[in-house]
Amino acid sequence: MILSILILLSIVASTLHAATKEKIIAGVVFSGDLPFYREIHEELVRKLFDQGYDQKIRFIVQRPNPDTLAWSNAIRKVIAYDASLIIVYGSGAARAALYESSSIPIIYAAVYEPERSGIKGKNIRGVGYKVPVSSIIRYLRKTGNIKKIGVLYSKSEPSTQTQYNDVKDVCKSLSIDVVKIPVKRPGEIGERLRLLSYDSLLLTSSALINKYFPDYILVFKKKSVPLVSIMEGLEEYSLITLSTDPRKQGAILAKNLIQFINNGNIDSIKNTDLLKNSLTFNMKLAIELGLDIPVELLTESDRVIK
Amino acid sequence: MIRFIVIATLFCFILSTQAPMTHAENRELLIGLIPEQNIFKQIERYKPLARYLSEKTGITVRLTILSRYGDIIDRFVQRGLDGAFFGDLTGALAIEKLYIEPVVRPVNLDGSTYSYGYIIVRNDSGIKTVADMKGKVLAFVDRATVTGYLFPLSYFRSHGVENLNDFFSEFYFTGSHDSSVYAVLDGRADIGCVKNTIYNNLVSRDPTIKSELRIIAKSPLMPESTLCLRKDLPEDIKKMIKEVLLTMDRNDEGRQILAKLQARRFIAASVEDFKPVYEMLKTVGEDIETYQYRVR
């Protein structure tokens, strides 16, 4: 009897030992298939490789369509793959992961003001960011007489609602009207852009909006008003883009992930809010729209599109 | 990068104002400016002063703007400058390295005759102490300024930060004081350094800026931008320039130009004014003779 218990214990111990030597399976879920998220992931992979951690982890990457159902399905898929960790990019996927799993550790990146956006819990840690919307509005006002700014955000992505609230707060003190433009489906983008009245438009960092906005660019162009954005990727259409640096997000994510690989404990990861933004000014668009070209945008921008 | 391209295109920008020929016929003065604010704003501020001086003295006064603070020391002789509006550290460096003498300096709108430096952060950054700055991004102005470099350096050292590379995730030089403010406002840097007069100027034009920023530290008083002229200029010219500047607050035209410069009037300047700069250099263990003021 004692002998069989000892044999059983040794089998269990050796199985556990083998398991710890195995690669960690991490499900990675993008809030949308966007260059911004791809860049974060590429930086993550690069950093892990540089530091010799690439052999210790296996990624199952999901790039669902940016909607609630697709995010949930993607999270369920990675859980079914027996992922011991879920990595999410953007607030849409982060919220779905929190909803679908209360026990699997979740590490997020590229979530605007996570705490205020409700991306918090015992099993979730990560790197968020903040883009001062007051700055982008300050620059925008220098290009012309802005009285009514439309804010396009997604009802399914909590961070983008936080961004809408921030714009509203800033505009209140500047006597600028804010036009709330919430969308849930791609088709609503074109419809709302056409029907509503605004003299400038701010795109939040919604995955849904950033993925589908180019499909409705002709509708928007008919308005002949400036567009500003707080996410990299649409600089071709955006007069001013003030965005967090995806490479920095990826680098901090890699640091967090390495910490998790080393001790298997999500609690040791400290939430970080990154404030390292870059400014792009599309001077070509300013000329096309007949706007003023403020000196500050020329001298301060990290990139000027001519 | 863009900033430097813009500056480079204007590198040799020279403003000239034609003056009616009077007793100082055919004479010309070339005065240098440091990029205290962005180059366009500097032109806007100083152009009327050059015109006024030209009209009142009969000497054609031309202005040339240097792309970097340190350039004013390196290029003073090379460009054949007759004088320059020097900043705190560039003034002290010029007194040591160039054959110049301080002539006048402005009285600020609030009546002060000195300026000081601020270390600023965003109000919502959560940064309250130096300890909170660990791992953050810092924006200096230029190595050749006290308010934009030496003071913050001294401040961080006094709070135990010996090695900037180890303590901050990144630090860089913005090239002008207003750029440092915008870098913090935009979240391109967490911590910035700025001269109070430039900060006040930005706030007066956009009061929302004040509510977004927090001042963490304030430097000792430093000399304001000082006009220094070559010692070997003819005495009558130096005297005339000084006289015109010292009395320009007594007429409407002069007062309007002073307002553009955010000044009440000019007062006489002296080498003594630069004492605080030498003291600040001492606190960071630097010697003015050997100080590396160029941004590499």
C-alpha cells in the first residue's frame, strides 16, 4: 500500500516537473486587426526573443472582428486551447476577457485609462495609456474657429466612452459644443457622419471605428471639416494625431510577461499608465481644407506630412 | 527632428530694417538672438525692436536667429555679430569667451528684473516628488541654459539623482522653453523645464495651460535676456544704442514695442548680474571655462 502511494506520488511529481518545463500557452486577442495592435505584438515578440524568452511561451493569436460577440468567441477559443494566460490589446477585448474568465490571468496593453474605463479586477494587470485630449483640442483650435466637435466612439469599447467624457470636460471650459456619436456597428459610422452636424471630428481609439472609418471616408470628406485622432494608423485622413507609442506599449508588455513567466503570479505585475505620446500633423490636409497652419504644430510635431 | 528641420531652414534667416540715413550713415549692426521661444515667435517679438533701433539711431539693425543656444557662442565671431541678446548661461559664457559687455536687460511686466526656472509636470500625472519621476521621460531645454538645464540638474542631484540615464527612462533637449511646455502638455514627456517668463507668456495667451500643469520646483533668480555688445564697437554707437533702449518706455511707440517683448522697460546691465549663474555652475561641479555647453 505504502509502496503504491510512493509510486503514485513520484508519477505526480514527475508530471508536474514536466509541466513546468513546458511552454506557457498564452492566448492573444486583438480588439481588431489594426496596424497599431500588430505593432505592439511585434514589439512584444521581438523583446521576448532578445531576452531569450521566446522558447518559453507559445502564442495563440486571435484577431476577431471588433464586436462584442467576436471578442467573446475569441476569448472562449483561447480558453478552450487551455491557455494559462490571456493577453488582450484594447479595451473591447479586455472587457470581454474579464467577462469570460475570472480565474485565468489576463495581461492587457493599449487600454486608455484602464481604471476609469472599468478594466480592473483581481486577475487583470497591464499597461494602459493616456492621451491628453486637451492638447489635441488646443492644437485644433489654432487651425480655425472650432465651435462644434463630433466625437465618434464605440458603445462596446469602454475606453472610448472615457475618451468621449474627457473631450466633453475639456470642451465645457472652452465653450465648444460636443456632438456625441456612439456607434455599435460599422454601418452606423457612415450614417451618423452623414446625418449629424459638426465642424470638426475626433476619432477615439475604438478598434471598430479605426478599422472601418476608411470605408466611409467619402461620406466624411463631403463635410470638408478637420478630423483629429488619438490612435496611430489614420494619419492620411487625420489633421492631427496624438497617439501613444505602440512600441513602448509592447516593450512594457514584454516586461510584464517576463515577470509572469518567471514567477507565474499576476499579482506581482504593477499596472502602468504610459504617457509617451507622439504628435503627427498632416500639413497637406490643412492646406486642402484651407485651415491656418499654427507654428506650434510645425515646431512640436514629431512628424509633419507635407 | 521636425523642429530642427524647421529651424535649419531658417538657420540663416536675417531680418533687416532700413533706417533713414542720419549721423550714423552707412553703419550697420548685426544682433543675434537665442531660440528662447520657437523661431517664429522670436522673430515676431524682436522685429519691431530692430526697426525702432534703426529709426532712432540711424544705424541699420539686423537680427539673426541662432538655431541652438550654444551656437550663439560658437558663431558670434564666425558670423561677425556685433552683439546679442544672451540668456542666463550663454551670457556668462559670452562674458568669459567673447570680447563683449552687458548693456541692457528688460524689466518684466510684473516689475521683476530677473527670471527663474520651473520644473513642471502634468497635473494628472501623479508626480509629486522626485521619487515619482523614476522611469519617466524628462525634457530639458538646452545644455546652454540655467533654467532649462543646470537648475533641474542641480535639483535632481540634490534629491539623490546622480545618473540621469539610470533614473529616467529617457531625457532629451527640446531646443526652446515653450517646446518643453508643449512636450509635457501633450504627454510626449512627463517632466519639463521652463523659464518662468516663457511659462507666464504661454499661460497669459491660453489660461487652460495653467490648470493642466503643476510646478514641482523653482530655481533661484537668474538674469533675464541681456543685450551685450562687442567691447570694441565705437563708444558713440554703444552709448546711442543704450540711450535709445533705456528711454524707449517714455514714448508710445517704444512702449508698444516693449509690450511685444513682454517688458516694461530696459535697465542697465552689468557683469555682476551673472553672479547667480556662476553659483549654479558651482553647485553642479562645473567650471565655466571647461563647461560643455553643446548638445551632442
